[in-house]
Amino acid sequence: MVIWITGISSTGKSTLGKKLFIKIKKKFKSTIFFDGDKFREIFQNDIKYTLIDRDINAVRLTKLVKNLSEQKVNIIISANLTNNKFRRWMRKNVKNYYEIYISASLKSLLKRDYKNLYNRALKKKIKNVVGVDLPFKIPTKSDLYLKNDQSKNNFLKNIDKIILDLKKKKFSFY
């Protein structure tokens, strides 16, 4: 089972992913969590944030996730996929693939901009920020869409909604 949580920076991907992982790991021990930022650190941040570099990172992530899934590992991954071609590839090549897309208003993103990306990008101090000067291709076939313009506690109530949706759609864990 692969649960991929996507959306631009500060939408709540990692927050949701970590809590979802804790809940699922209790019942399904062969479950791991990947965070997109931590994944980049594994490669010593050897690539930048241009669209080309983001595609390189997406290839790395998707191939690794596919490989682990084939070994009966449940994966929850919180990482931005900026291009629908990688989402289509995952859906085609990975059994039990479930995608969650999270969006948020610019006002909410600026409010919880803990990396200070949006403020700096809007002031033209940095480039290559998805949603500001790089495009984000909105997922066209997500299994679940969540809007996060709410408090952290209210947003995390979506975990039960996700679990119910997985059961309803008959997704199964290893």
C-alpha cells in the first residue's frame, strides 16, 4: 500500500503524513514514512529546486517507493510531485496506490510559512518556489482532496476520514 500525500509547501503534507503513519503503524508493522525534505537530505541535497531537478527527485522517489512496495512495505510519503506524469506513472506501476492532494489559500500558506519560502519568493529574494514562480500541476485523479485553511488540530481530524475512505475503496495494507 502506498499513500502519497502531495501539494505545495506548507499545505500540511508532512504534518498529516506523520500522524497518519503513527496510526497505521500500530496495526500494520511493515509501514514506513518518507518526507520529501528528509529524502533530499539522504542525497545530501545534491540537486536544486528547478523543474528539472524536481523531476530528478521525483524519479528517485517514485522508483524507490515502487521497489519498496513490491517488497510488501506500506509507504506513507509526504512529497510534492509537481508533474502529473509522475502521478500517472505511480498509478500505473504501483499496486494499491492512493493519492491525497492538499491545497490551501495563499493567506494560509503565508501564515504557516515555516521555511519562509513564500515571503522570500514574493519579494523576489529566491526563485524556484512552486506556486509562486514555478507551476504546480493540480492532480487530476487524486483519491482524496483536502483543503487546509484551518487549525492544525481541525486538519488532523482528516485522518479518520482517510482511514474510512481507504476501507470504503477496499485498499489493503501488507
